[in-house]
Amino acid sequence: MVKAVAVGAGGGLGRALMERLPRSFEATGLTHRELDISRRNEVLSCMADHKPEVIFNAAGLSDVDVCEN
């Protein structure tokens, strides 16, 4: 099995990814509440804990007004 972490698993893309990953992946989905990717040390610590072979980044910001500022 391939050990994987999917960041942004609470969003639309992340949920779809988690539903469609083949059974050959031992996947852990992380939501924004579980991992804030804007915090470098938190990301490094989390990845050191999980030790994934693959990281899927499905995190994104979809609020147009926030994105434009």
C-alpha cells in the first residue's frame, strides 16, 4: 500500500479525491481545521508524524472577494 495524505480533504476537490483514490492507497484526509498549510512548522510536524509517500494538495480558497484582496 502507498501511504498518502490528502490536504484540503474537507473541500469539494478533496472530498472527491478521497472518494476516488484506489484501494492501493492508505490515505489520510486532513481538513483545514486539522492542518493549516499556511503554518510551515505545523505542516512539517504533521508530515513527520504521518510519514506519507505521497501528498495530494487539494487545498484552495474559493471566496472570490478574499482572493482579490
